Amino acid sequence: MMEYEQEVKSRLAEAINSSAMSLAELSRRTEIPYTTIQEYARGVMPTAARLGLLCRALGVSADVLLGLRES
């Protein structure tokens, strides 16, 4: 279970860090505090609701971040 969670956190951090938008812009678009966005970019696991907001803002499928399908 821990390995799977680490993979999800890693895919999310990669999506955030490779995004064309700044962390500040991602914070504005999702209404998630900037410091929390920084934590996600470093590999902290968000709640399901925030994961959905992040997926929408980043244009990434939750299925891809969760490893349920390939990009």
C-alpha cells in the first residue's frame, strides 16, 4: 500500500512541476492555499476532493495520476 501511495504522490508532483503554470497560478485556479500546493509539489498526498481540483486545473486525468491507465 505504501508503495502505491508513493507512486501516486510522485505522479502528482511530476504533473505539478511539469505544468506550464506557476504554483501561485495553480493555487489561484484551485483555491487551494499556496503553501499547500508547495507541499503537493514536494510529494504530499492531497485529499480526494483536492486531487479532483488539481486534476481539473492541470488538465490531467485522475485515472492517470492514480495509475489506473496510461497517459
